[in-house]
Amino acid sequence: MPAPKDTPYNEAEVAARLAMLAGWTLDGGWLSRTYVTGGWAHTLLVVNAIGFVAEVADHHPDLAVSWARVVVRLQTHSAGGLTAKDFELARRLDDVVLWRPDGGALRGPARPIVRPDQPA
């Protein structure tokens, strides 16, 4: 039996939590987001950042990787649906992948790693 935090959310709970995640969609029972990058090197940086966060969290997404795009799909396989783990990891991935310096000594790269104007 799954632990309480691994209990799948019902449809209303999924909808409520999804509404709090800009850029994420529901796709066939999976929480999904596409990060549009500046090209292959940037795609690899994004994949590695996702890999680090997922490994530390011990919750691993499915990824589809192409030249300027990383598609992330989350679902708690052991629970057979979307759980708190999926939504927490989605938020953390956005925190890391979409982070930009906001002043101070850090200025960031001349070309963004992930396009800020990417479609949802």
C-alpha cells in the first residue's frame, strides 16, 4: 500500500494543484511541461539540472530530449497517478530550470538557457 504522500490525487485535487503551476499541463494522466532552450548545449544543461534535482528528490521524471526542447513528464508510478511528489518536483524543477539572476553580482549569460517566452 502506498504511503499517504503517495496517495493519488482525484480529478478535482489535480485540477486545483495544476492551476498553481504555470506552464504545466495534464497530458494523459501525466503532469507535463516543455522547456524550450537555446539549442543543444543548453538542452544538455537543462537535462543535467533536472537529473540532479530528481536524483536528490528520489523521484524521477520521464524525459524526451531534442535539439532545443526538453519535455518533462511526471507521474508516481508506484501510486498509479499524480501525487504530492509530482507537484512538489514540478515546482522545484521550475525553481532550478527557470531561475535567473535578479541583480547583484550575478548577471547571467548573454543568451538565456531556457527561453523566457516559451509556450506553456
